[in-house]
Amino acid sequence: MTNRYERMKMQRRMQRRIRLVVEERRMALGSRTPVIDDETTIEIPPQALRAIGRVTVNPA
């Protein structure tokens, strides 16, 4: 059983490790693909809009 301080410490350590892995992957992929800005607006084609929420049901 860990106390609150130890749990917070483990959580911070895990977040730091995840951040490092994400940064490493970004650096590795950064040289190959362009960086996509989260704030940019993208156009969704009309075909994709019709497919959202559509479910196909196979007869039993």
C-alpha cells in the first residue's frame, strides 16, 4: 500500500516517461512527415460526412 505522496510521485514519473517517449517519436517521425498544427482547419469531404454514424448490419 502506497501513501498519497508516493502515488503522486509515481504518477509524475510515469508522465515524464510518456512525455519523453512521445518526444522521441515526434523527433523520429519529424524528419519524414510535415508537422501538422493542431490549430489548423481541415476540410472534411462530403463522402466522409455521410459515413459518420452509419452502421451496416448483416442479416442473421
